[in-house]
Amino acid sequence: MTALTLDLTPLMTLTREDFIRLCAANPELKLERTARGELIIMAPTGGETGNLNFEIGGEVFVWNRQVGKGKSFDSSTGFSLPSGSDRSPDLAWIPIEKWEALDPEVRQGFLPLCPDFVVEILSPTDSWGQTQAKMQEYMDNGCRLGWLLDPKTRRVMIYREGQAPQLLEDPETLSGEAVLPGFTLPIRKIWSA
């Protein structure tokens, strides 16, 4: 099943507060909201995508645990972006300073910020173009580094703050660059597992 986008404007304006209540009432659903208030309903990931997400998340977790420079989040975490949209990237990371600046009560809900690092993994039903637009939305909201991964073709689009996206065909590794200093993801090894 592919993601569905519902334009609710003929009936109502889906505010951020409405969206958060909707998510709380339907915890089994994976939902996002665009800045225009459109509701995006996504299917759960399949086995291959879920495993890839877990493998990559594990690598980020181990690096982050060793360096202690931030907090990492899975695909269940909601971020309320400055543009007004509410998104849940497949993987996200923020510096510890951003985390510590949040009130402990605020940490319990959707985080009111854009991650510094995001990963989106293209599922078989996802559109490359729509996911590129989602990645650009992260960058427009303050993300510093993003990876769009297409496991089927083994291509990676790297998004960097202030630069045009860079397409890599079947790279051996991906670098966390200055955002995740010292982090290297052995992506070819993970895709081959």
C-alpha cells in the first residue's frame, strides 16, 4: 500500500493540535501532516525496509553512544517543523544542546524542531520524487545533513545544508561529515546483508 494524502480543507483545517490529538487516538497508524494541513496516512514498512531501518539505526546508536554528542530517534518520533508540518523521518538525530534546551514536558510530545540529521528509506511503494520533496522540506527547515536511500537501485541522494543534493550510485560508505563527526555507515555491506 502506498501513502495516501488527504486534503481535508473542504471540511476543516487540520491544525497541529488536531493532528496531535488524532495521532493519540490512533496510535496504530503512521501519520504525518503537511504545512498546508493535509493528512498523510502511511502503511507500515515491509520486512526488508524495516530491517534496513533497524540496521542503520543500530549503527547510528552505537556511534552516538560512544561519542555522546546527541540524541537519535526512530521512525515513530514526530517532529513539528518550523514550516508548520509534522513529520516522522525514518531516522533522526539532534545535538545534545538542542535536546537539553527542551523543557522535559516538551520532550514527551512531538519535538518542536527540525532534526540536524535525517534518513529516509524508500519503500517499494514510495515515490522517489515525493520523497525528494520531503527531504528538501527538512533542509528548508534547518536540517544540516540528510540521506535519501533507495535500496532497490542502491542509490543515495545526499542533502547538505546550503548545497545542491548529490546523487551517489552504490556507494561503499556514507559519511556523517561535520554533523556526525567520525561516523561512517558501511551502506554497501548493510544492503548486501
